[in-house]
Amino acid sequence: MNPRPDPAPTTPRTIYDKIVDAHTVRRIDERHLLLYVDRHILNEYTSPQAFSGLREHNRRVHRPASTLAIVDHVNPTAAQRVRAIADPQAAAQVDYVERNCQDFGIELIGLLDSRQGIEHVVCPEQGLVSPGMVIACGDSHTTTYGAFGALGFGIGTSDVEHVLATQTVVYERLRNMRVRFDGTLPPGVTAKDLVMTVIRAIGVAGATGFAVEFAGSATDRLDVAGRMTLCNMIVEAGARGAVMAPDARVCDYLKDRPKAPRGALWSQATAAWANLRSDAGAVFERDLAFDVAAVAPLVTWGTSPDQAVGITDSVPDPAAEPDPARRASIVRALAYMGLEPGTPMRSVAIDRAFIGSCTNGRLEDLRAAAGIVAGRKVAPHVRAMVVPGSSQVRREAEQEGLDRIFVAAGFEWRQSGCSMCLAMNGDVLGAGERCASSTNRNFEGRQGRAGRTHLMSPAMVAAAAVAGHLVDVRDLAREVP
Amino acid sequence: MRPYTTCTGTGVPLLQANLDTDVIMPKQFLKGIDRQGLARGLFYDLRYDASGVEQADFVLNQPEYRNASFLVVGPNFGCGSSREHAVWGLLQYGIRALIGTGFASIFRDNCFNNGLLPIALPADLHARIATLCARPPRNLLTVDLVSQTVTLSDHSRLPFRIDDMYRENLLHGRDAIAATLRYSAEIAAFEDRHWNRSPWLKPGT
Ligand code: SF4
């Protein structure tokens, strides 16, 4: 694709373009610019080789104060939290990130820290994210911060090293896409269903090369947690950035959080944030609109996040797919998932239920799930887990009594972390096990070799755990237990 | 990074769409603190069965496709997780270039940062290479970064384009961090302006 030129200063610009312009240190060539990174988030599994690279070259960290490290991917989530980790490799990663943070003067939220949790849950919670910021992290779901009008994006370990050493990244300007949601969200339909609707509509490469701005009346009515779900998961359509115009809800969310600006700075900041809007007439090369009234709770049937249908639909028939490559994908996915064409999704029995992840591990998600679970029991053949997105989410949920609701129903109430979202830590699906999951990736083997993942909203996972099979949460919500 | 100029070897068709980095390098291989030992992890669940025995039907395990230098891949190869381990594993296995129609963007950056060429071709040229690679021993290819061409076993030469900056970096095995550190003074001056304009962005305020 041709490079995208910088927009002329006089032309109307999008939020995305304004943020990129405000962070351009210099142009490198007609395609690349040097982009300044306001905050850099590290985790234990994509940072070790970056630090080793710095050590080998005797390089320092350019702005340790702009950097925060969090242990979240490899730590166990057993109910009792201890510093020792039985898996020697995981323990070595946790040790090495501790040592690196100490040697390079970087703040670490370690395993026993009261703020520990999944990086994309913790950073907003700590008020580290501000509208207009550029945030980089060695993790693809860094797009989450778009919910605040910040440009977050994932980078590989080489670029983690580059940001550590220079506080910049070599960057190519993306194209602008807008996704509007209008209308009234039906009961039982959540932000997760909205973003899955977009991914299904445009495909898993549909937003490659784009930054996506979410807009529209239904988007504006979403709470900040729902907005994070949208911006988080749009990376599954290939988007390397997401943004939304920050509004009063965002300010209310951030006010008085530990790392948010205070006093005079707060007033100055909020005044600037109010202007962080796409100009009238700004051009979006792709502009999509959805009426949310038509959205149903979605579930995936395949091994790619765009392979999804409404819960009242059935497993698709590959024979009906005219394109041979897509037909082959469907056949392969159904074989892996152990599903027959035409099977109603609601009849698919599950073995496991998982509520958690940076997509849906926030307090609002746990409340929605607990609302379904209250007064009901997990089906006897199902092992169900709740892994709060952070220690703070866990504490707040306990203050509300959500833990007791989950435990009474038969869920495991665990410590925070990524857990079975990517299954690096010992929380793993067995071969052939089928899981209703509030996570973001249903790839082959993602939650465990030969494990079968169905993505859906946390309330839908809760409903499936109770029913023992995939089920329409709206049916359960109608009955009083 | 070692310089890249030209490489001759065999190409393997692996055309499944949306091959994600979880499949390229499964989670159990992400736990190192160095880059070692990743050749074994490459496509682990496709190459080996649950007991660690090679699966004969997987293309890389077939005799005529062993010791491959190039993979001819399907659309959106490398989607999903940002794990650079996927690229390290491909290189350690011996793969020097990927020939596809389009790559996921974090993965593409990771390729360039490590000297693995992600070559994106128009569908018709891609299909020609895929067809030849499905007929060993006609799957011998030469990828030349200087002339930006792929030479096939029928002697035809197909052009590709690699972004100029990355091409220069790869040809000379350049250290991207050293290149940026030349602008240190500009970065510091930028920080002054940036924090003056938006003081709440300054860390620790
Ligand atoms: S919860 Fe899952 S998607 Fe999110 S950062 Fe952790 S592993 Fe990645």
C-alpha cells in the first residue's frame, strides 16, 4: 500500500491524526516517522530479551519514569497468592523482570503488589492512561486505551528495546476507519457482542492498516468498561490502534486515580481533553455504521474470532460457502472444534467456563456474570472459573459480595492474571475440552492443545456454565431462579 | 542482525488463512528469558502429536519439504499475539522469507526487525509461486533483496517491493536503535516542547 501522507495542517483531522501529529519527533522518510511514546508498559514475558539487548550494548533506559512493568501472564491464579512459583521458567521470568526494574530504575507491579493484575486492566485503574497519550506495550491488546482517547498499540520485543532506549518508535501512519453504533442496546447484548459483530462483518484482517474510531450514540452511552472491551478486541480485526472521543465519563473515571493528573494540572488537562475530537469533515477511508438494536448475543463456532454467529443460529455448513479458501477454513475449523454443520449453537455442551481476561475481566463484567449466576448452580459436569482482571477488581467484587455468589454457584474464585486467556500459567484446557470463554482469541491451541474455545460475553459464559451448554442469556434472564 | 542480500532454497506451501502466532509458536515456548530453543517450538502442535512424535502429514515433515528456506503463506499470516518468539522461531528453523499476500502488522514489524523478509505479492504472482512449490523439486527459489526479485525454477523472475527504509536496514544489517539514538538531542528537545504544551503528560507530575 502507498504511504499515507501527513494531513495538511489546514485540513480537518481525526483524533488519531491529531495524536500522531502531536507526537511526531521527526519525519524519517515519506513513509515513516519517529513517534514519541508517553508511557511504556512492560510485562514479564515479552520484555526479557529487550533488557538483555540493552545490557549487551551498555544502553540505558531513556525515561524510566515513563515506564511501568507488570507481572501478569505467567503467574498462577490459585486462591492463595505466594511469591514462589513452582514452574522454574515462569519463576525465572518473574525474577528477571524484578532484577531489570531494579537495575534500570523502573517501577514494578510485582506478583504480591496490591495493584497486581492484567496490564490493560491495571493501567486504567491506576489512572496511568490519559486522553491524547501515546502508549506502547509488548502486547497486542494495548489498543484498549483508545477507550480514553489515548493511542495504544502493541509492539514486539525488538521495539520494546527500542522504546526503552529512545522513548520513541519508528512508526507508519495508519489510515482512518470509523465504526458507528447507534440505536438502543437490547437487553442481554453487551459491548463484547458489538465488537464481535464488527469483527464478523469485516473479518480478521478487515482493519489491518487502520486505526478505528468508535462513535455514535450507542457508543457514547457505553460505560468506560464497555468502551475498553470495544477498543481492546478490535485488534482481532487487525486494527493497530483504536480511539474514542473522551467525554465526561472518562474524566469521572480518571479523577483522583493514583497516577492521574491533580490540582491545576487536572483542570488544564480536562480543558484540553474536551477538544480532543475529530474535526467536522475529517475523512475516514472506511466508515461503517451498525444499528445495535439488531445485534444479538454472539458466540464463536470456529478457530478465528470472525467465525461467529448469533446464539440462536446454527453451526454453518461449509457446502454453502462458494469461496474455496474460506470453505477450507470452515472445514478445518469444524474438524478442530468437533462440530457438525447445522448443529444449533444452543445445543453445544461445554466442559469448562472461564470468566476473565483484559477484554472482560473488569468489575462490570463480573457484576453482569454474577447477575446471571445468583441463585443458580453451575451444571455438575462443568468446571467454572472466575479470574478477576486485577487484584483491585477482586477486592471490589468481594466488597460487593460477588465472590460469594460465584462460590455458592460452584465457580472457583481465583487470583488475578491472564490465566486461561493464553494458558501460560498452568490454567489450561485439556485436549478436546470445550470452554465457554469471555476472552478474545479462539485460535487452535490458544487455551491448551486441542482445547476448544467459544468466545462470548461474560454473562453468556455465566449462563452456559449454569445450563451446561451454550445458551441464550436472554432466556435465563427472563426466568427468576 | 545479519545482513540480507540473496538466498536460495526450497519453498513450502502453507496456505491456510490467518495462521496466528499462537499456532506458529505455542505458549509453552514463551517462557524463556533468552531467544534460544525456538526452532523446536515452531508450529509445534502441527509438527508433533501430543506425545512429541512427528506428524507425517504435516507439510514441513514431508521429506521433499525438509530444510525449507521459504514459506509460501496464506492471507493475514502472523495475526494475533505480538510475541516476537514466532519470528525468532521461524529464523532458527531456517526460514529466510515468507511469501504471502498480506501480513498482520505487528508480525510484519517483528519480521523486519529481525531480518525475516515478509514479501507481499499480488494474488496472481503469489498463486504462481504456490503452484510451483506444490511440485517439488520445482520448489527451488532465489529471493534477492538487492534486485527485489524472486527467481523461480522455471527461470522466471517476479518483482516484489520491500519498504526502502527496511530494505536499507536489512541490506546493511543496521541497528535500528543506534540509528534512532543519533536523534537523541531532537528527542530531548521534543520532550521539552511536549511537556510545555501538555504538562500533565510529563511522568511523575
Ligand atoms: S488477558 Fe489475554 S489477551 Fe489480555 S493481555 Fe493477558 S493474555 Fe493477552
